[in-house]
Amino acid sequence: MKKYCCIDFEIQVKLPSTTAPNIRIIKYQSSHPLLKGLTKQFGFCITMGYDKYNILLPKMTISYCPYCGSKLKDFYGSDEYANEIEGETFVTSP
């Protein structure tokens, strides 16, 4: 069973992608240039819209839960939390 940092974050992550704002837990592939030297390959952001297969939307990157203040990279390290996966649900280059 997935455990989230708080109930408010869990609710926002589980909302349908058609709602706004959207909290996206992004799983990058190990070949992504932004990940050199990192062991955890996750990014976190809030978007005001959603376009399938496109992560290049206006977004606000977050490092801490906006509700309880937990450091997201310390809390979420399993693929099961990702609601965006590079190469499956989006691509970063054409």
C-alpha cells in the first residue's frame, strides 16, 4: 500500500489529470541529462493544465510538500508513485 507524506498531497496527486492544479510526480529515465550523479530520478511539479505526452507545459517545480512541508525527494523514491514516466507518458525531445 502506498504511503504519502500527508492526506492533502495524496488527494492532489490522485485527482484526474483534467483537473487543475495537477501535482505531477515525474520519473525520469537514467539517461536524462538533468540526472547526472543523482540516485533518485524523480521530479515534482505543479501544472495548471495537462497535455498527454507533453511535460513541456508551464509548471512550477516543487521540492517540498505544499501542505505538510516534507522534502519530496526524501519521501518518494519508488516507481509506484510516479504519475508521469519519461518515454511512456511523455517525451522531453521530439
